[in-house]
Amino acid sequence: MAKVKVTQIKSTINRPKNQKATMVALGLGKINKSVEVENTPQISGMIRKVSHLVKVEEA
């Protein structure tokens, strides 16, 4: 599987609980933190759910 680099660019303050939980599940929690994850259908759905809070790049 291909890897993608996900970087948090916005805060989760005043966001719904499910969006906060998704960010934690992705391994994010602070602005400018980056993680590299496999691009599975499950991860793609999580990224889509919080796409307004993250920046995604090919790794």
C-alpha cells in the first residue's frame, strides 16, 4: 500500500467529539504534527472526515 503524510493544520477546539476522536486515531493532536500512514480505505475515510483540519501529501 502507498503511504500518505498527514499534517494537522487547524485546531480541534470547538469541533464535534467524533472529529476530535478521529484526529486522535490518526495520531494527531497538535498543530503542525505529521504522521505517515498506509493509505487504506479506512484511513482514507478518516482523512475525508477531517479534511478541513489536515493537509495530505504523498509520502
